[in-house]
Amino acid sequence: MTVSRETLLAQYFEERPEQVERYAELLATWGIERGLVGPKEADRIWDRHIANCIPLSTLIPKEATVVDIGSGAGLPGLVLALARPDLQITLVEPLQRRVDFLSEVIGVLDIPVEVIRGKSESVKRRFQVVTARAVAPLPKLIDISWHLVASKGAILAMKGEGAQAEIEASTPKKNSAISLHTLELPDFDLARVIEVRKTG
């Protein structure tokens, strides 16, 4: 990863640069203090966590409704909200201490993001895009979130080198199409995002 903080701010957070800098500070302080981010991650907030979510932002249609499930410390949900103010972002997180963190951070950053406490299975709404980072293997992820996907919408799951194997282990849902995006943005590590689109 060679992308710099300055490049990220100029190219991907031009509308909310102060908020994303503040978010990075909160991840490195509150996030570590509350056990949402590893104690050795303070120096890697920008490259390992914030920059890691940027390739995903390039796949989401303009003004889409997005739900980030198992949002944790807000990755990728809050990064998407800061990089793409046009999106309507909802965060879903079952653990109260994480919900408290997310709510406090949203208050500090003063951004219009909704937080729902609960598992994805309990949410009864539909969204154009469902995002997930390190939530579950693809077969389980589809099972717990397919009901959230609106017609013609999609799950976008951030994955590592085993992405293709996860696709091969999945049983396609009726009226669905699975594809793997390998994204090579300048100065970024290769990113893999599995798209499961609802075709009907």
C-alpha cells in the first residue's frame, strides 16, 4: 500500500476531509480503548482500515440506499458515508458497545447515518446495496442478508485471496448472479469484492 493520507483526502474525501481525519483519530483512540480496533493498529488506521474500504465505494451506484451489516467500528459503512455523501447509509450491529461507539462517532462527525442494533436477520427493510467486511463466509452471508436486498440490488462483500473459493462453495439463490470484482486502483493494494446481484 503506497497511497498516502494526503492522496486519500484529496481524491476520495474532498467533501468531508475534516470528518474523515476526525474519524481516524476516534478509531485510534476510542476504537482501541473500547476493543473495537487492535491495540497495535493505531499507526495503520489509514492504510489498513480507511483505504481498504475505498475500492468498494467505486462499485456503488449514485444515491443508493446502503446497509452495512456487522458494522463493528464502522468499516466500511462510515468510510462509505464520508467518501460518498450521496449515499443513504444504515449501519446494523448486534453488540451494544459497538452501537454506542457508532452512535457517538456519528454525533461527533455530524453526518446523517442511521444505526440499528440487531442482527441482520431481524431487519425488515430492503436496500439497493448490502455491504459486509469480515462478517461471515459467503454462503452464510447470503443466507443472513438476502432478504435485505431490493429487486435488482446486490450484496457487495469485501473478501481476501480466498474469494473465488467462497464463490465456488456457495449455492446460488434463485434469480441471482455472482461475480468477483478485482479492483486495482492506482497506489492501492488489489481489492476483491464479491457481488451477489438479485436479478429478479
